[in-house]
Amino acid sequence: MLKSVCPRLFPIAIFRLILEQTNHPMRYLLILLALIAFSGCDLLSDIQELEGPCTIQLVDGRTISTSDTIEILESTGTLTYRDEDGKLWSLTSEEYESYSCN
């Protein structure tokens, strides 16, 4: 689904440097950088995931129900869900009034 893309090779490169510099005082800085690299990817994501079942109230009065997880892109308010056939749908913030998940 929609996930932030985090460089996967960066943490590996840092660990490789740590292994090469095992007797050097700089290894503590490298370990710190590696921890930041692994945890920082989640901080970059602005996607909120809500576990289903969920109900979405549309502006035109219709209601959409889904048993799957919905995702909301916090920067734009775009809501993404899957219907009962597994098709992926997106609604802009202007197309829905509210949503609730159980």
C-alpha cells in the first residue's frame, strides 16, 4: 500500500562502517547514526493507518463501509480504502465528511 520509501542501503552501509571501525572511537557515533537511520524512516511517513471495519460518510450523504484498514495521508487528507472486491479507492478530503473505525 502507500508507505514512505526509506533508503534500505543506508543502514547497511553504516553497519559496514561500524564493523570496519570496531577499534576506533568513532564507532559510537556510527552506532548512533545507525539507530537514527532505522528509526527515522517511520518519522518520515505521514500516513495514518486505521484498522477496520470502518465507515466513511461522504459529502453527498452516502456511506461507505469497509472491513479492511483505511489509510489517511495527513498532508492532504486523502483517504484510501479497499472495497469488498479488493479494489483500491481514494477519496480527497473534499469528498468525505467523516470516518470512524472500530
